[in-house]
Amino acid sequence: MQVMAHRGYSSQAPENTLAAFKKAIAFGCQWIELDVQLTADQIPVVIHDQTLERCTDGVGKIADLTFNELTQYSAGHWFDQTFSDETVPSLEATLQLAKQHHINLNIELKLYPEDDETLLCQRVAAVIDAAGIAKEQLLFSSFSVTALAAMQHIMPEIRRGLLWETMPADAFDTLTMLGAFSVHCDYRHLNRQQAAAIKQRGYALYCYTPNQPLEVEGHWQWGVDMMITDKPHRYVYKKQ
């Protein structure tokens, strides 16, 4: 069974922090999923929410703060005081960690209303190029078709995965247009027939975010390749 650590080992450390990524690496995960968006000074940073409140001790929108301002806040104290020194990491620091440990990253391009999709893609691409990480270690994913299309143009050598909650009617036309590698589905809304159709067309199939293995026992038989989970320890883990 193959698993991907969702926002790092996020049941054992604060999500989307270097601590969570290091715990995933130590556990043996070969894949880590994370979210990327831009600060006010256009630095790609790793955080899921549009605002600081849930996962830091700060207040406000990520897009309204510079990177230096953002790193004044703890991104770990909310989880446990032992993680108080954790801050929102840059994509650059995360790439360097992955490069050092030969870990694969699923970089979700996280977009909110009024975000500049093209700018996010350009800035992420620039940081990846500067990091010198092997392109084979990376996968872009997003709910945004236009963001993935932009990445197809900017960094065509990096694989692309399309996220959806429920399978749209034009799913395969969109996947073909994007030259997609993978499909990332909400496990609760995937059925056997859909999984078979996806696999028949040659796409990798990942499910998010099942934390109870019994809920997805049948999904493995459907051909699901990997589960994106907060709790990798609940699965019988096999290195990829």
C-alpha cells in the first residue's frame, strides 16, 4: 500500500511545517503533499488557508503580509507548545529538504478569489529552477484547471494532477487537454466504475484524505495507487 503524507505527517506535527515534513521523512514516506500560495512580496510559502488564524497565532491574509512579517508568527504552538518555534516555511526551504532526502513532493497550487494564478505559477517555477531539484521528484496538483494549464506551459516537464471532489462530466477532455499524469479524488465520492475508467485511460489515481484504512479497503481493488492521508501509520506501508 502506498501512502502520501497529507501536509506532512500532520497527525504528529503541525500541518505544512518543516517539522511535519521531517516526521514524514523519518517515518519512511516517499511522498509529501503540501499547499503553496504567495505572500505580499511574492514569496511562495507553504500553508493551506487563505488566512493565518487556524494554523498560526497571527491574524490576517497571507497575501497581505510579507514573508518576513509572516515568519514572526508561530505555525506550531496551536498544535503543541513543543512546536512553538515552527514558522510558515518557504517553498524554497521545503524543496531543499526534499532534495536532501530524495523525497517526492506533491505541490498543490492553492488559489483563492482575486489571486493571480499566472503570477503564482511563475514564482513557483522560478523557485523550483533555482533549487536545482530533480523534476522527477515533483508533481503539481490543483483544483484550478487554468493553473495547471499555466504550469503545462511554464514547466511542461513536471507532472500534473487534477483535483476534484466529484468527477465532472468533461473529466477526460480536461485531463487530455492538460496532458495530466494523475487524478486526485475525494475518496468519499469515487466509485468503482469511475476508478476503472480513470485507470483504463492510463492515469495514476490518488485519493484524499482517508484516515481510516477500513473505509478504503475496496478502493485498492479498484486500482487506486495511493492514499493521501494525515495518518500514514495506520496503513501497511511499502516504499515506492
